[in-house]
Amino acid sequence: MSYTRKMTEGSELKHIILFTLPLFAGNLFQQLYNIVDSVIVGRVLGSDKLAAVGTTGSLTYLFSTLCIGLSVGAGILISQRFGAGMHREVRRLITNSAYVIMAFGVVVTVISVACAGLLMQMMNTPANLLRDATDYMRAACSGTLCVAAYNWINSVMRSLGDSRTPLIFLVVASLLNVALDLLFVVVLDFGVTGAAYATVISQGVSAAGSIIVGFRKNPYFRLSREDFKVEPAVCKKCITTGVPIALQNAMISVSMIFLQRTANGFGETVMAAYTATMRVEQLIQQPFASMNAAVSTFAGQNIGAGLEKRVIRGYHLSMLVTIGFALAVMGVFLLCGDQIVGLFVDEPEVISIGGSALKLSCLFYTALGTIHTTRGLLNGAGDVIYAMINGFAEVAGRIGFALILVNIPGMGWWAVWTTTCLTWVLTALMSLIRYWQGKWKTKCRLVEEAGEMG
């Protein structure tokens, strides 16, 4: 088994698809964490508990997103240097990015756990759900370091062309998550916190396994004492590349928090329907997210090697695959929207609302896929300014459209899902405009940056 893959020669689409498939399988298993949590909480504890868990999603993502963004930034830097054959710089980035991400992980953990109760009150969480929502958020955020460690090692391995090793440990962790969910929630009756701790433990196992294999098998993890030295210039480069991506994710998360708060204002039934549809959407986004990561690694390696035309060809082929998948899913959801929501809850009214919402959302999956694939190319090229533009577009869309739509007579709860759809269209257009401008072609300056980092 190879633990690195060069994408700078051979069929562009073949490289991207072969890299995407393990990523998709891994992301699918990762989403099983959320799906199993939702099914067990919804079926065993009731829709009110599911609503309590759902209202924490945007906040917990907000607190983990800084570590995720820094991980993506480190991966971009590593993939570009790997493609350019700058092996020494790759090793320096591996160690110093780990220092940066773990430090931020500690800070985020302390803040999120300490402020959980106050933040859930600010989310307009109904009084009868407040305690469960706070307990779940506090338990989930206590595992931010596990999230940070997993995303760091996953991003490093992906940047070197290895998308299979993380998959192996995600499969193990997913099975462990199911077992722990049943133990903590059904057998030991730990309530919603049991589901949170099951996920935290499982993510920790996945991170630990991937790190151990990385250091034993991947040649770029054969580090000398000199490689472990803290280098401020390298740490700074990791921060300046990763923070704009983290802020993009944070802005998206803030916009999702606002939309969750809007959904909360329609009561528990709409909250439960929104939670169920968000779980489905998270699952459907995984092929798009996998293509995003594959295109990002492909673009990073090839831009590092100076192969701009190869990057463009790979992007165009990836867009064709993305749009084809979006159209196929749209057909399934138009036929089976109610049945899909019914996997999560029993209440007919929740199923009716959620099913109708899915049938609306699926009409806009081509826009969602366009966002992911284009974002992959631009991030891989190191266009961190785009990340900020993307984040602002999401915030403007979700907050702006929601404020307008909720005040339209007769719109009601439809405003929540219509806001998401219109935001996807706006963000997709902004992404395509940035791509067509071509500024991403000038963002990688390895010779200059190598001098800066010593």
C-alpha cells in the first residue's frame, strides 16, 4: 500500500476519482456519527431530544471550525510543496502545523465548554430544551482536541496523496460509535450526553490510529530532531494561510447559527424537521465535500509543479461529475423525500414538513456542488482571499434572505429552507466569478515563500 500519491502526471480525472472514492467512503462513515446519534436520540429519547441536539450543531461546528480551517491551510501548503518536490519544507510544515492546531484546539475547548449555557440561551433555545442542549454541547465541545487531531492528520495525509489510511480508521471508529451509542444511550441511559461522548471517543480513536500509522509507514513522517524544532516563520505561514479559511468556515457557521435561531422561532416541530433535514443534507454533501478535497489536493500539487493547464482540465472534468451526481440525487429526493425524513422521526407533522423541505432543497443541489468543487480548486491554489469572499457571501445570504423571507405573509417555515437554497445560488455565483477572474493562478509563490521561511 502506497502512503503518497503524485498527481502531477497521468489522467486528471482518474487521479481525482481514485482520490475521491476513499474520501467519500470516509466522509460517509464520519457522517454515520451524526446519523446514528440522530436516529437513536430521535427514536429512543423522542423528537424533543432530537431538537435539543439539533440546535447545538451550528455552535459546535463554529468552535471546531478554527482547527479545521488551520488543518486545511496546512494541507494546502504541504500539497504545493509536495508537488514541487520540496521535501524538507514538507516535514517542517507537518510538525509546526501540529503545534499551531493543537494550541488553538486547547483554547477553543476551554472557551466552548465554559460558555455553553450562555450561548444556548442566546440561540433562543426553548426553555424545556435548554438543559439537554447545553449538556450535549458541553460534552461535544469537550472533544474539540480529538476533532483537531483528526482533521490535522487527515489533511496532512490527503495533501501527500493518501486518502485510504484515514478511511480504514473511520470505518473502525464508526462501528465503535454505534456500539457506544447503544451502550451509553440505550443501556446506561446517559441521555443526550451519552450520544455526544460516543462521538468524541470514536473520533479520538480514529485520530490516534491514523497518527500511529502515519509515523510508522509514511516516509514524510520519518522526522529528525531538527524537524521537531518550533520555527516561528513556518508557524506564521500556517496561521496566515489557515486563518482565512477558518474565518470562512466560522462565518458560514455564524450564518447557520442565525438560521437555526430562525427555525427555533417556529417551535419544536419545525426544529425537529430542520434537524432531520440537516442530517440528510450533511450526508448528501459528502460526495461534494469529497470532490472538494480531491480537487484541492490535485490543484495544490499541480500548481506547486507549475502545471496550470492541467489544473483547469481537472476542474472542468470534476464539475461534470458533480453536476451529474446532483441531478441523480434530485430525482431520488423528489420521489422519496417523506420516507427519508421518516428514518429519523415518527411524528407525521415533522415528516410532512421535512419531506417538503427536502423536495425544495434538492432542486438546488447543482449550485451546492458547484460551490464545493470550485472552492476545492481555489483553496488548493492558495487563494485565501476567496475564502473570505465565500464566507461573506454565505453570511449575507443566510442572514439577509432570512430577514426578508420571514416577514413575507404566508411564507412561514418555508423561509428557513428557501433561505438556504438562495444562499447556495448566491455563493455559487460568487465562486464562479472568482474562478473566471483567474487571480488564483498567481497565488502560489513557492520560491519567495521558501525564502521567508528560511
